[in-house]
Amino acid sequence: MFTRTRSHSLGTLPAGKPKAANSNDIHYPETSTTDKKDERTEINRPWQNDHIQTKRKAELSPELANRSNKLTKTTYAVTTHNRFQDLETENNEGPPEQHKEPKPPKPEPIFVTGVLDIKKLKELLSLITDNNNYTMTTLRSGHIVKIMPADIDTYKSIRANFIEKDVSHYTYKLKSERAYRVVLRGLHSSEDTESIKQELYELGHDVRQITNVRHKDTKQPLPLFFIDLEPKHNNKEIFNVNLLNHAKISFEAPYKKFDILQCKRCQRFGHAKNQCNRPFRCVKCGDDHASTSCLKRPDTEATCANCQGKHPASYKGCAKYKQYKELLLTKGKSRKTNDNAETIMKQTRHHTIETAQLNNLINHLPLNPNPNIPSTQVTRPLKPNTLYTYAQAARQKDR
């Protein structure tokens, strides 16, 4: 009986190369090494995918490609002309800008105290300088004359002559001679001040004085320095310095304190002893001598040179001190009030001008320009000196 050998299915094929049923063997083509995948790509790494699929760019049809090339490529140029070009050239051909020279600082006023005869003071000033180089006025107290020099040279000559002839007066330090103070933050308190001064000099800043700041209670040195610079045009450039002695630092402006200045020579308020030439008065006993030469004993009571009270002249609870402080606060408030009043007056003046212009426009409009409209429907002009809206003005103009 004829027997047919059963063929192997794909699921029952033996491992390796299958053999044919017939005597003739079937040869399978061997797979080359280039067709084999790399073993590293067959490893399953859900957290990593080194192969990034690139999106295939859509190809345009020949008609669209030719159309896009025609749109992007132009074979002609459009000429434009600026009709305001002549004005620009005329402005550019003007004279070069000239740097304005800084204005010279104004001198400080000189206050002559205890004046009983103004003619003698004028005769003294006429010997010092010309009468056109100063102006003067008398203060409310009646015995203090304020002299305002025209320039610094006149100020210095008057001041030197008053000191030579022992004229009782006081003044303020010139702004051109005042030190420009800044605060240095970031350096250790044990830094050498001479090295700081030398490095700032190399940066173009002349240092007058350097002072280490101490705590007001514990008196311990702090990482802060007061630096007084000579007055120059580049003083503000020091705030751009952020590196000094290989350390990161910063310069800041000092805090402004509301402190009443009291002279240690005459014990009056509002000026310092270096610019005062008034008679000496003791801070302890109130007599006419310097405080350093006072012979008062510690067990005796003090006498104020300002109010004759039983306390030193530097006492903050003195009646004269409180009175002067209240006067300064009142001046500050009145100055702010005056500024606000000027602003209100400007706004009111502008509002009045606009109202007057609008009233003038409405009053010159005809009452009934259109005879077809009955006179009862015509809007009459409003009262003068009244603020009108734009709708009201436009309605009057249309009618």
C-alpha cells in the first residue's frame, strides 16, 4: 500500500534545518551577518530610547514647487523715496552739541549778630568789597543781619575780614568744601584703612578720611566704614565699585538723621562751632568762657546758657531745644503745604482756562441757525463760568 509522508507544519518544525521528504535535500539560504540586528537593540529598556524617529518631510507636487519658487524669487526691485530725508540732513548739519559747563556753587550766607547800627556795618563792608557784590536783609529778631555774597571769593574775603576784626557772626561750610560721605559695607573691621585708601585712589577717588563704625551700645567694631571723599565730579561713580581688596563689597549712601545741630562755642542751635565767631558760652555754667576752661564743681547745679534752667545747655529737654525743634517741624510741614498749594493752583488755573475757552465757543454759536427747526427745540447756551461736557458742546455746535 502506498504511504505518504506527512509534511511538517510551521509549528511542528524541528529545531535546525528541516529535511525534505525526498532524497533531494532542500538548501536554505544562509543569513548574512549584516542582516542580523545588533544585540543591544533587542534589550528592552522602557526608560531609554536612543533612536529618535525623524519625521519625513512631505514632498510637494511639481506644480506647487514651481509656484513656490516663483513667489520667493523676484526679478525686479521697488524703489522708495523718503520725502522727509531733506529735513533729516538739515538737522544733522547743525552745530555740534556743546557740553554745558557746571554752574559754580553758590556761597553760603553770613549772619552778623547783635547789630545795633547798620551804617557801621555798611561802612565795614564797603572797605572789604564793592557794594554790588552782596545783598543784605534783616531777620525778624531785629538784631541779626543776613549777608548774601555774590560769589565764593567775596564770601571768603568778608569772612576772613570779620574773623580778623573779631566781628560776631556765624555761617555754614561751603558746599564745595564739604566731604562726600559714603558707607562701605562688606569688609572686615580689621582691614587696613591705608590699603583701602590706596586702592580707591587708583580708581580715581581721593579719600579724606576713613572711620570704622562701632555699635552704639556695645562699642564693638562693625563691618562698616564711613568714607569721606574729596568733592569731585566723579563722586557718584563710587557706587559702581563692587570689588575691593579681593572682597565683594558695596557702597551705600548714609542714612539721613533728623538731628538738631548745636554749636559747642556759643551753645546756639543751627550751626557748628567751626563756622562760628560769636562769644563763648559754657555748656555747664552758662558763663562767657569756653567749656574746656570751666571751673564748676560736679556737686554744684548746672545752668543752661539758653533758658537759664538748672540743666546743661546740651539737655534735650530744654525749653529752647523743644521750641527750635517744633519750629523746624512746622517749617517742614508748611513747605509741603506750599508745594501742594502750588499744584492745586496750577490745576485750578488750567481748569479755569479750559472753562473760559468752552464758554467762549458756546456763546458765539447762533441760537437758531436752521430756520426749519422750531425755536422751542433750540438748546440755549448754558450759564457762563460753568464746566460743560463734550456732548453738550458738540450738541450746541451741531444745532
